[in-house]
Amino acid sequence: MKRHCLALDLKEDEALIKKYEEYHQEVWPEIIQSIKESGIRDMQIYRVGNRMFMIMEVEDDFTFEKKAQIDATYPENEKWEELMWKYQQALPFAKPGEKWLLMEKVFQL
């Protein structure tokens, strides 16, 4: 298995952050299904302030391209992403259209 770590910011608004976290207590079943179908075996999201950190444990043949293809077969994915973008904001150094950014590993024990 491989691990990918990604980062994204939420909008700096406590009410929006609370609502975002509420949505993640009951993620739509179609979203969970597309995540699993794409080869993601474990996904966790952590937050400090408005910064979020996602850890994904994926199968060896996982690719982000494959995930995008699977996501496209679920109309709910586009609706979910549109809804989540009301609460999210790109990292300050993100390129236009980028959301979750891959992080580079800088240390391992």
C-alpha cells in the first residue's frame, strides 16, 4: 500500500468550519462508494485552525487519474465537491483550480 498526504484550507469562519465538520459526520454513501472503488483503503482528515490534512492509504495501483474517472461516474461527486467548496479555500500558493494539494514527505522515523 501507498500513502498520500494532502492539505487544504477551510474558510476562516467558525460557523462554516462547524458545518463542514457536520457534513463529514454523514458523508453521502455515493461519495464513500466512489472513494472505495478508486482504491482508497483508508482516509482520514485532521484539522488545526482552518488548515486540513488528509491521509490516504491506497492500493498499489491507485492513481489520481483513475480516481477522477471513477468520480465522474457518480453525479453526486460533482454536487458534493460544489457543496464543499462553499467551506473550503485554496492554499495561498495553489494554482487556479487546485484544491487538495499533495504534500511532500520531509521526514520518516
